Amino acid sequence: MNTESAALASWAFEPLPAFGLLLTALIYFLGWRKLHRQVPARYPVWRLACFVGGLTTLYVSFASPLDAFASFLLISHMVQHLLLTMVAPCLIWLGAPQLPLLSGLPRQFVTRGIGPFLQWKGLLQVIHAIMHPAVSWLLFTLSNILWHVPHFYELGLGSDGWHQVEHFCFLATALMFWWHVIQPWPGRPHWPRWAMIPYLLLADLQNTALAAFLTFYDRVLYPTYEKAPRIVSLGPLEDQAGAGVIMWVPGSLAFLLPAAVIAVQLLAPKNLRRRPPAPKSAIRNPPVTSGARPGFPSAIVQPFDLFRLPVIGPLMRRPSFRRSLQILLLALAVLIILDGLLGPQISPINLAGVLPWTHWRAFTVIGLLAIGNLFCMVCPFTFVRDLGRKILPARFAWPRALRSKWLAVALIVIYLWAYEAFDLWNNPAATAWIILGYFLAALLIDGFFRGASFCKFVCPIGQFHFVQSLASPFEVKIRQPDVCASCRTFDCLKGNATHRGCELELFQPKKSGNMDCTFCLDCVQACPHDNVGLLLVVPGADLIANRPRSSVGHYGKRVDLAALVLVLTFGAFANAAGMVLPVLNGLTRLSKNLGLPGDLALVTILSALVLILLPAAAAGLAAKCSSVLAGNSLRENFCRFSLALAPLGFGLWLAHFAFHFFTAALTPVPVFQRLAREAGLTTVEPTWTVPSWAFYQLPGLELLLLDLGFLLALYLCWRIAKEVSPRRALRVFAPWGLLATALFLAGVWIIFQPMEMRGTLRH
């Protein structure tokens, strides 16, 4: 039985715990329903979702394969511990369960049964003593340290009874610890709110120390894992280091993010801590959202708003959340630059050869697929730009001749050419210099020119994310048009005394789609009516209509936008094809047959052909055919249908980056071990031959991503054809459908070819 089948077969059904959790959820629901009717603002739906999510997390922690694999993999056991100590307790307390649980029980049982017991003075004194913040912190910390001591850890692994005691200690002390941070109503805090900041930071210190010890210790701490059968390709020491990383990164974020949120809340002016409600007129006359059917109330078709989610929504809206991640990425960029310039110039053992070309690219496209333009939101280059504006004037207008995407198109072509011509992925020093140049360009351009000129007109990374986010499922968008119609201050665009407006001049009531939107959320912060959300949309639907958009205009008139999409779409296929062995071998033979002096000349010729001439010719021919058949503007056809190809290019970027990520996911571990060794933090020798996460279904996953992009591109082309010429839609669609199909077949061929293992020590 392979690992995947074993995992599926390892789900356990424990009748007693399952029944107990279901009964608890039922009691909570009955009580929550009563309280929701009486005080809906105090007990909204999200509290019910949090509590049920907490109980579900508990069940997953002890019934899923995590528990079955805990005796074989320390990584699995560590994830189980994080669920018990970080996730489940927080979700349970966010549900404010005290009153709902009591209200859900029969009244007679509460008043005559447990009521007198809960009011017993002795019990109250004990609860008050053990729930003191200092006691809760100490018990939580001691439990975490004690159960990771080898003797006690092995005790839990060797006995089911002690294993259950271990997990009970983790859950009980975590509930005590997080109660003081979340402070569920109607409980009263023991300490002032500001005291929770050192409370959390001190807890993070012990977590970091323990995680670092696990990550960098040069011997296996727990003999069970050294003797256990290896069900994956990880060795015992790599398994231990991976568990330490899991404990370090997600664990630290669990402490640091709430501390940052509390700090921002305390530092904010009192009159800004609560946003004013929306005007009563907007509540009395809710607008009908796009797509609503006449005669149906708009509340039924209100789109999902990510900002309405508990924890995640408020966290993303906080300016400190964005700044914290920018600072984190800035620190990582500095480390990459230093290692790229001073470290060994071998790509797989240098941060500049591993993180930017494998992990950063993968995480950004995953973010685009899941939500939208998350990288621009936390961009470290923007953070440096904002710092530079304190000393630079930023008062000049960007030259009118450069107010288009043509400069960015040229820079993307140069980058895609240089990537292959100079093997940038295999040159840590060049990578470091590129990052430095990026910081300098962002600092100087936005330091001297008003607005976000660098982001809007120059930044190739930003243009990549603008184009790919056209197929993202979320959009920064107004919630209720009537609220904006009654607004006279336009703070979302102009800003106000406390928040700046949109630097890219995207006026929310007239904005449509994600083009040019950096997800900075400045408009969200500036809106005095809390009327801007992160709303769920149909991916790519904005490309169908040819209506004017704030700051972007008509897609049908933007040849520069069409060129940008075509370069990135054809560039996806060129970049992926440049890494498959048949293409590499063919290029070598071609260079010899043509008698070219080196690869540089051939790469230059092919880059001009594939990135400039081929897209222009293919799209131009398709547009000409559609224009003749539809009898409309050649320019409009070229622009609108070219943009509809964006999801197809995005699908191949996803497939390509997914391959490199899954084959080289663990490569940063030995690199960080090397840095720790050079810094004198450890004596362990890095294990450079790290295992791959690639699995036999990986080509299937890549093909699925490409399929989704292809189908969405075909759908968009068909919808545009229907709008352009309803009677001749099939004829108008056919040329673009053939072009998309040809690209799709090329992508399928690329996926099933052996690909060069860049960024690793494998060949």
C-alpha cells in the first residue's frame, strides 16, 4: 500500500469522542440560536462557524492520519500539536461559548443541576487562581517544554494512555493561555489590554528557542523516529528539522500577529477604533447587486466578502498586518542579497538561487489563484519606496509619453530574454544585483514622481500580477453602490487626514476588475462608510464587457494592455519550454548547424521570435479574421480577445512553478543550515541531497491547472464573441479558439517532457 492509500485508510472513528463533540456542537447551536435572535450583534453567524470549526479541528487532530502517522513522522506529530495548541483553542474562544452552552442546556438542569455547582465559592476561587494570566502562561510554557523533553516525549509515544494525557495537557493549557488573548465575552480581563503584548512576545521566545533547537540540533532527539520505518523519503534528521521549521514559522506567527493587532488597536486614536456605520438610507434601500434577478431581495445575492470572515478579515484590513509582512519580506530580501553577493556562487546552496526562483514565484501564483494580488500588497519594494518619500520630494508628474504599459512590456521581454541568455536562475550574484536594482528603481522613481508611478507603469513584477489577477476569484470592490452615490468626500480616491487614497487613481465606484490594483487596501482604510470589501467574483468575468474603467479605460482601446497580456502568455510557454530536455537538446544542435558563435545569439533570435513576432502575428491574424467576419474594429478585436488569453498563460505559469516547487520545496533547509553553521549557531553539516515532494500524480496536477486556464480562456473568448456579433459568434470565436487550442496543445506537450531540475543538486 502506498503512502497516499495508507493515509486515506488511517482515518479513525472514535465513537465516544465523536459523539461528545457532536453533542457539544448541538448544545452550542441551540443556545447560539436563542442568543442570536435576542442579540444578533453579539452572537453573529461567524461565532457559530468558529466554534464548530474548533470542534472539527479537535476531531481532525486525533482521528485523522496525523495521529496515525505521529509514531513515524515528527512532522506529523508537530502539526497535530499545533492544531491542539494554536488553532482549536482560538476558534473555540472566538465562538464565545460560555453563554451559548448554558443556554443550550435544559433550563431546569442549569438552574437546579450545574447552577449551584458553578456558583460554589470554592470552585470560583480555584478557577480564579489557575486562570490568572501568569499561571496560565507558566502552565502553557511548561507543558510545551516538558512534553518535548525526550524522556516524556518517548513516554507519550510508547503508551496510548500517556499520549492522551499529553494531548490533554496541550489543549487544557492552550485554552487557559488563549483565553486572556481573545477575552471571550462576557469574561472580564485580569490584566490591562497592553499587557497581552509582552504576554505573547514572551511565549514566542520560548517557542522560537525550542523550534530552533529542533531545527539545528545535529542528532536525532527521539529514538522512536530513528527506528521507525520510513514511510516517506525524509530521513530522521531531516524530519526533525522540518518539524522544527513548522513549529518555528506558523507557531511564531500565531503569537506575533495577535500582538501586532493589539498594538495597533491601542495606538489608534479613540475616534478611529470604531468605523462609523453605513448611512441609514443604504440600509433602508439596499442596492441590487450585479446579476440579481428582478423581484428577489438583494440580500440573497450579496457576494461573499473575505473581510467578513472572523480573524482573517480583520487581520487583513489592519495596516500593521501589511507593514509587518513587508518588513518580514524586506529582511528576507536583505538576507538573500547578502548571501547572493557573499555566499557560494552555486545556485542550489545559495538563498539567492533557491528562494526567488522556486519558492517566491510559487507562493505568489498560489496567492493569485486563491485570492488575488497578495504579493503587491506586501511588497518590500513599496515599503522602501514609502520610506524614501520622507526625504525625497515626490512632486513631479510622470511623463505623459510613458503613461502606458509599453515600458513595462519592454522590461518583461528583456527579463525573459536575460533569464535564458545569462542563466539568471543559476547566478546568485546576478540575482542579488537585480533585487538591489529593483529597490533602487522603486526608491528613485516613486521618490521623485507623484502617485505610484513605479507600480503602475514600470514594475515588471507588478504587471505580471496585474495580468494574472484578472483570473483571480476576489476583487477589491464596493459593497453597496447607493452608499457611494451619496458620498461627497471621495476619500477612497483622495484620502483623508488619517489614510491616503488610491495612488493608482482607481476610483472605487467606477473601478472594475483587478488591473492596476495592488491590493494595498488604502481605499478600504480611507472609506468612511466601510463600503469597500474583498468580494468574491467570477474569475475573468470583468474581461467580457467593454465598458470604461476608472484609470484603465476601455480594454478594447488599450493596445498596450493587449501586448502585455500576449507577452506574458507566450512568455509562459517560452519560459517552460526552455527547461525541457528536447528543446534544450534541439537548441544545441541548431546552434551548431547554424554556426553561431554561442548560445547568446540564438537565444536572442528566438526570444525576439517567440516573445514579439509570433504573438503579434498570431493574435493579429486571429483579430483580422474575427474583424472580417464580425465587421467591427480590428483594434477592438485584437485588444479584447488578447486579454481573454490571460487565463491560459496563467494556467501554464501555475503548472510550471508548481513543478519546481514540489521538486525543490525543501531546498532552503540545508541552505539555512549552512548559514547557521557559518554563523556559529550549529556544527551540523547540511544534507544537500534533500528529498523531493514530487509525486507520481504531479503531471496530472499540472495538466489540471493548464486545463482550467484553457477552459476559462475559451469561455471568455466565446462570451466576447457573443457580445461582438451575436449572430456570427461562432465564426468570430473560431480564430481565437484555434489559437488558444494550439497554445494548449503546446502546453500539454511541455508538461509531459522531462524538465531540467533547476535550483537543486539533481540532474
